[in-house]
Amino acid sequence: MAQDALNPAGGARLGFASLRFGAAPPRLCTHMSRPRTAFLGSDAISLPLLDWLVGPEGAALVELTAIYTQPDRPVGRGQKVQANAIKQWALARGLPVHQPEKITSEVRAAYAGSAPELALVMAYGHILRDDFIAVPPLGTLNFHASLLPRYRGASPIQTSVAQGEPETGVSLMRIVRQLDAGPVADREAVAIGRHDTALEIEQKLAGACVPLLARALPRLLRGELAFVEQDHAASTFCRKLTKEDAALDFSASAAVLAARINGLNPWPAAQVEWQGQPLKFGLADAIDGSAAPGEVASADAEGLLIGTASGLLRVRRLQKPGGKMLPAADFLRGSPVAPGTVFASRPMAPLVDTKPFPVLRKVV
């Protein structure tokens, strides 16, 4: 899973594409028994949600009639074209799958012709226009992977971990014209543990979508689901991650560096240069102690200890090019890093701002 449907490196995938263009509040259709429901998504984080929708509880409320997802893409080192997890799930259950490259007027017309009465969106990867969003009378609802209004934007999962937050969550919202600024009906929070990476948090968030929708959907169908405006003054924004975000600056504190390492696992994966090659750090925490910033102080049973501006950074998982991410003890047994080794610092670009980061993508 990726911050987009597919990350630029073709590696592990994380995160959610943000939807920006909105419509009027949904119109209640009191005659419906089981509304025809379309799902729009491209990332495996949605699979628990989809399983619930076709399970006994969800299927008693709505009829899942169509899946919209990204076209098949090249993935992995071999760049073999393959279907994403959402398409595979849908085909296994005999559901119609639509994979438009762009949301054109023809796509919108065909969508309207299929008469969906409700649409649920999560990590779809296309920006949706007002006329598309307005088609289902019960509304088009988006699952955003943060506790809005914090972490609007492209990488809320990674960024919430990288910023050292104690918790994050999923927000169920309407889509409006401004970035992730729509009114919110409900949220489901999850704790971020000291040794949670973005990968573990994504798994927690995938599960959190189920109770969130199980609470909200019956209320929506009864016309009782209230949407509350966000506190826009408290909003923060995250951006699309790049390979350059793997940089580490040891003039920061150990706590800041540990959070960033954990948030950027599995991609782009924080790294330093060692013996002329990149050395990836996959998990870290901060402990008491001191050494010069970037200097390897020692190694204990749980990790490699590196000096920072405040405290020691304990790196608990490491990976060399072509190898696997290993616990520090296993890695150091085969590739010892000598005390006194100094890792060079590189500037770390901010991951969060109080205003949206520039986006070059055009509306389709």
C-alpha cells in the first residue's frame, strides 16, 4: 500500500490519495431498502471494509454493485503489470470492476447510468469532480486516514507516525472543494505504539474502518447521520513523500529521528551512507545517553546506538542493499558497525505545514 495507489519506487504501498472537489449534502432516499452502493478505491487498506460490506451485517444494509479502481499497473522490481488487491477481491466475488484511466464525461455518464444510490471512497487515486460526486442521492463519503482536521493531504499515515503522534485514526467525511476539508460524521482512533511503523499503523487503520462504517451506515440510511464542520483553524497538511525524505539529520533529537524512521518504513525508508552504500533503518527508539551527533556509540542486545543532539538513537532494524530488513542483533552479527563510525547528516525536509503543499496534478 502507498501514499498513492502505487508509490514511485514500486515497493510496499501505503497511504491515501486525497479528494478535493465536492458537492452539496446528500439527499435522503426514504424508499430505499438496500441502496445500490459503489466503492471507489485502489489500495489493500480497504479490504477489511469491503469484507464487512459483503458480510452478513453490511449486506443487510446495502447492496455492493460496482467497484471503481485504478488500471492495472507495473509493480515491483520486474515491473510486471498486475491487478491491484481491490480488483482481485472484486473479481473473486463476481462484482463488476471499472478501471478508468481518467474520470471523463463518458465515465461520469456511464456511472450515472448505473444508478448508484451511495458511494464510498478510500484511496481511489483520482480527483473527483462535483458532477461525479453528486450522482448518488445518499452521497459520496470518503474515509480519510487521519483524525481530521490534522494531517489533511497525501501521506497522513506516515506523517502522523513520523511526527511522533500518540494516536491517529480514520475520519468519515463528505468531499468538498477544499483539500480534505469536508464536514466529518465520525472518527475511529487508534493508538500509535512506541515501536509501531507506518506499516503496522496502516493495518490498524484498515481494521478501524469497520466499526466506523458499522456505526455510521445505519444512521445514514435512517437520515440521522450528522456531519460537523471541521475546526479549520486547527488544520495541518502533509505532502506526498519522495525518495529524498529518506535523509536523516543527526542534529535533531533522538526522539524526533526515531519517529521519522518509524514513519518512513517501509517507504521511502530512512537511510544513511555506510561503506559507500545506503544502509536503511527500519525501526528505532530513543534512549538516554550521549555521543556526538551521527557517531556510533556502541551496540546493545536490541540495537545500534547513535549520537544525536539529545539522547541516543537506538536503531533496532537495519537493511543493506539486496538484503532483508533484519533485527539489529542479526544484522550486526554478519555486518558489524564499529564504534566511532560517523554517519553523515543530511537535511530533513518538513513533512507538515499549516497550509496545503503545492500540488501539480490537474483536475480530470
